[in-house]
Amino acid sequence: MATPLPRSTKFALGMTYVGLWVERVAKACWPLFSLILCIMGTLLLGAPDLWSIEAIWLSFSAAACLCLWCIWYIWARFYWPSLGQARARLDQSLPGRPLAALQDVQAVGRDDPESAALWEAHLAQMHLQAAAAKAMWPDVQVAPQDPYSLRYMALLIFVIGVMFGTSYALNGAPRASEGVVMPGPSWEVWMQPPAYANRPTLYLNGVIGQRLSVPQDSMIMVRLYGDDSKHIVDETVSGRVENLPSAANQNHQFLVTQSGGLAILGPDEARWDLDMIADLSPKAEVVGEIERESDGTFDLTFAASDDFGVTSGRAWVRLKLAEVDRRHGLAAAPASQQDIELSLPLTISGDRSNFTEILTENLSKHVWAHLPVSFVLEVEDLRGQTGLSASLEIELPARRFFDPLAKALTEQRRDLLWSESNRRRVAQILRAILQQPEQVFRDFEDGIILKKIIAQIEEGTTREDLEASAELLWLLALEVEDGDLDQAAKKLARAQDKLAEAIKNGATREEIARLMEELRQAQWEYFKEFAERNPPEEQPERLPDPDDSTVSEDQLQEMMDRLQQLMEEGRMAEAQELLEEINRLMQNLQTSQSQSGGEGQDGQDGGQQQMENLADSLRQQQGLSDQTFREFQNPGQGQNGDAGEGTESSQDDGSLAERQKQLQRELDLQRGNFPGAGTEPGQEARRALDEAGRAMERAAEDLETGNLPGALDNQSEAIDALREGMRSLGETLAEQQPQGQGATPNDQRLEGESKDRATRDPLGRDSGGNGQLGAGEQMVPQEELRLRSQELMDEIRRRSGALDRSEEERGYLQRLLDRF
């Protein structure tokens, strides 16, 4: 006798049986359900109302055929589920098939008490397992039967019909007959604001009787329907008094130019009160004072505003002729000159209804330079209205010249452009300048150029000829003011005089900063030219002052820094005294002569000294590269730290960019004293050092902009170029040594002497007894350096693959692998 099932098992069995019904119906009836949903969605959308009668009959026939096919599909696929199938499915989900076990009957051993007890224990265990049965969910996956997802398409059509359709087509309402016009409004009114107002068009039929605020120049459009319309448009917002349209017109258009009323008179009359929002004129004003740079470029800060936005702007510069000092070349009647028109910059991404911008221009070459003028700003809005700022009366900002000759040339250029009647006078004054050219011109070629300009002025007949001559005078004045870079000593004296003149005349801070930088550049070029024109043993080792106290170049640099600090603080009297002291030092500069043909310090000659200097530069560059890499790994740290082994303590101060520039300047000084001129190794050494200098310059620029990865790459190039230069210099010195003699004293060793590892650098090269690389030392030792290089490459590869390191560091290591 079968054991009865628990109540929970019976419930699970019943639900499984229901699930079988759902599964069989879904798999057999999904085409019919899909067809029904598609038909209902189509009817909800009202699509048959748009079809012809033939299309409707064709669709009905197709739907009937599909319905018959769906019925056949159900008859072919549907199988009546049984309770036994449900029991078997539920039993398969349970371990040990407890449902089947509960239906079993003991076949043998019924009379044996022990066997009967064992059977009862088995049934009890199966009973417990059956009680834990859960209903099986139906398997309604019909994707294999519907590979094109037709059921989802039908469901989508039905959902769209429910959301956007109507039940009008389902309730049997009759369709509208063709040719019958549904009743609608007998008139319509729209109000379209101007485009610059950024407002939408308003349908006035929906706001009848309301008071509206409308922008000026809004378009009102009225349309009357019906040939026999009895409506009349009455309005007082356009301000029209003449050429009024006929009342019989069905379309009316007019602009809102004043506040007033709008009414449609007739059977369905309506009224509106319109308040016009006037479009205000734009405004502009100068903010603060004009700031002028040392090269003549000026910055004018201005503010502009408008209720709907500024579209364009101009700055007008007009000459105030009444305030011009009409003397000398300006006494003649001026030639006709148009006012200067400058386009004002507008904000690109900001709000143009209220913004502040800066106008940057350079009018140094204009004939009105340094003459009284007036600045007037003009801005325009989208409607075409303009607004003017208050007049700003100043002298036209332009570049100032401090060299007397350059001043004279620019003044005659201005007189030449001021009036054509000054042609002869300008030519005479320029010829007077050429009376003693050796006392006026520092460069003989400048005098020749001036002669050609004078001839061109005297031969010119048109305004274009005068403008061409004036352009040549401007270029010559710039050449005289800036000077010839090859004449370093003269340029240094000129820079000192110009700076002293600027301090005395109360020049602006920008001009003093420019002249201070020019003085620094002139001093550096002076030392560079001095080094190139004198042998290494004849270069000065100190700068004596008038009291014979020694002053080094570093101390001179400190004096220059002190001078700049005093000028920035406005202590011009102290700055003038310090500048005079620097001038005395430079005037009393004497060259310290060493004994010709003698040995240098520690027995090293000039070539060996060059090798040591290059080795020192290499160590400093390596230290800077290490410091840059540490700064790259830990941003904000290490700027003032130790620059690495071999870096001078005097260079620990200052930023990395400043130290890089200083190292580049030292390399430029060394480059001018290289031996081996005319030989292939000597030329290779110079090319390598040129490349090192360019790499250092790029590294300094990258350090200033914060591009540490680019600085590391350029520093690596500089290190490679320095090594190549040392190799080529070693070959040059080796060629100059007699046979059997070492290239340098550092390489002369006793036979059998072993190289101490303490004197080797990390790459296994001998650094000599005093830490300097020997010129004759083989720069690439065979076995030891190969192993060391392999270890370094392996370490770099290991670190580049470490995911815990930053992306920037791994990118830098990968570039090292790609390079080497």
C-alpha cells in the first residue's frame, strides 16, 4: 500500500501540474497570442482608418489565414499533461526519488520484524525528503520555435497602441467621411520674438485676455479663416498710421514697437494687453589703467554689457591735434590719417551680456606713437544698436628707445610719416648724423644702410616710397637699440648705460626688467666671447675690483641678483650705486695670464683640464636628472635637495630649471675652447656638445613648464651627447700625444698596477685618482660593463612591469627600454 504524501508535497505537486499546463499552452499557443496582440495594437493605433477598403479586406484575409494556421499549430503541438508527469518532474528534483519510493511496497521480509522496522525507517526518511519538495517552475522558453522574435514584435505593437493609441477604433464609432472638415477656430494669432531674444513662439489663442510682456520688435501674425470672415484686427502696438492693410485681408503681420493692446473684433472676439520690453543699448567702459610692456605692447582692460548680448566691438584711437607739441618736424601740416580702428576681443565661451576682456595691441610703429590721443570703445548688440564709452585721453603707448641714435632715427621716421613736406628736412638731419659715423655707429654696416635709406628718401616721389623708407628706418633703429650680438663687450657697455639711463629717468618696471635681462644676457655673451677668443690658460680666474680684492663670477652674479632686488623694491638710489660698482668691476677686468707651456694643476695640461670640465658637467647633468626623477616620483619634494653625487654645493640652491640653465651656460663656455679644430674627432666633439646644449635648453624649458617626463628625456639626450663629446675629445687628445705616452696623466699607470674598484664609476669605468674620467680610458669595458648593463636593464624591465607603480613612472621606464 502506498504511503500518503505530506500536505506540502501535495501542494508542490499541484503547482508543478499547473506549471506543466502553462508550459504546454505557451509553447503551443504563442503564435495565436502574438497574432491577437498585433491585431489589437493595430486597431488601437487606428491604422485601418487610414487604409483603403481594399487594404482592409486584404489585411482581414491575411489575419484569418494566420488564425487558421495558429489553430493547426496548437493541434499539432499541444499535449495534455498528466498528474503522473507532474509527479515525475517533481520527483526528479529531489535526491533519492522519494515520491517513487513512497509508492513502493515491501516485497520480502514482511513477517520479519527487523526487516519491517528497516522498511519503516526507509519510508520515514523518504517522507521527510518528500516534505521538502518545492514546486517546479514551468519552462516557457519558446526561443527555439521563434528565432525571429515575432512574439516581441507583436507585444511592442500592442504596448505602443495602449500608450499612444485610442479605443476609438474598438468601440465601433463611425469613420469621418471624406471631404468633411472638422470645426475649428475661426482665427489664430502667434507672437514670434526676435531671434536674439532666445524665446519661443507664443500661441496667443491659449492666453486670451492676459497681459503679456513681449520683447521689442516681436512679430505678431494673425490669420483669419473663411472667405466671408466677419472679424477685424484692432491693434495699437505697431505704431502704424499710414499704409494700413485692408480690413478684408486674412493675413496680418506687424512688429511690436510700443506698448498697447491687440484685439480681434467679431463673433469670437478676444483681447490682449502687450507691454513691450525695450531693447537697451549696449554699454562699454575702460577698467583700470592701460598697462604697457617693454616692447610697446599695451593691455587695455574693458567691460561690456547688454541685455541680450554684445555681438561686436571696436576701439577708436583719435589724435588730439590741439594738444600736440607742434615743434620741429611736427610743425608742418600733418598728412591725412584715418582714425585707428582696433577690434575688441569678445568672450568665446562666456556670457556676452556682461563680460570683461583685455585688448592687447602694439602700435609702436604708428606715426602717432607717444602723441596725445583719445581711446573710445564702441560696442554693438544683436539689434544693431551701438554704445560708446567715455573718452580715455592718454599718450599712445609705444616702445621706448633708450639709445640716443635709435631715438633720433625713430623721431625722423615719425617726422617723415607726419608730412611729406618733411622729406628734405629728414634727409638733411640724417646726413648730419653721417658726418662722423665712426663716433655714432658701433657697426660700420649700419652707416652704409643709413646712406641707402637717405638716397631712397630723396628719390622717393609717392606716399608708398615714404612708407618703405620709414619701415627701413624702423628696422635700423631696432638694430641700433638691440645691438650686434657678436660685439659682446660693446653691447655690455650699452646695456649698462641704458639701464642707468632708465633708472635715472624713472622708467616703468617692465622696461627696467627688460633692460636688466638684457644686461644679464650681455654679461653672459661677454664671458662666452672672451672664452672663445683666448686660450684656456689665459682665461681670467677672478674679477679684480679697484681695491684689488678678488671677486669671482659667482659673486658678480650675486651682485646682479641684489641689483634686481633693489629695483623691484623701488630703492633706485641704492640700485644706481650698485650698478656703478658693477660697471667699475667690468671696466677694470684684467686677464690673469698663466705660464705658457707649463703644466696645469696636478700636472694636467689644457686638454686634460677640458676633459675634467666635461666630466664634471656630465656628473652635474646626471645629478640633475636624478633629482628630476625623484621630483617626478614625489611631486613637490626634492626641489632643494641634493642634486646627486658630484654636484657642486653652490648649485644646490634654486630651482631645477635655473640649475639646468646655469649648466648650459657653463657648457657654452667650455665649447669655445675645444682643441682639435679642423680634425674629424674635434668636429665630432663640437657637434656632440652642440647637441648637448640644445638638449639642455629643451630640458630647462620643460622644467619651467612642469613637463617632467619631457625634461627627463631631454636630460638623457644631453647625457648621451656629453659622453659622445668626451669620447671624441679623448680621441683628439690621443692623436696629439707622442707614441708610447698615455693620453692623459690619469691614464699613466705602473705596469701591473691594478685598478681599484673604489676609483670606478657605477658603469665600471676608471674615474682616475681624483674622481675624473680619464680621456684615454676605454669608455666601454668589455665583460664587467656588459654584466653591469645587463643587470641595469633587467632591473628596469622588472620595475616597468610592476603594476603597483604609477603610470607615469612605468611610461618613463618603458621609454628608457625603447631608447637603449
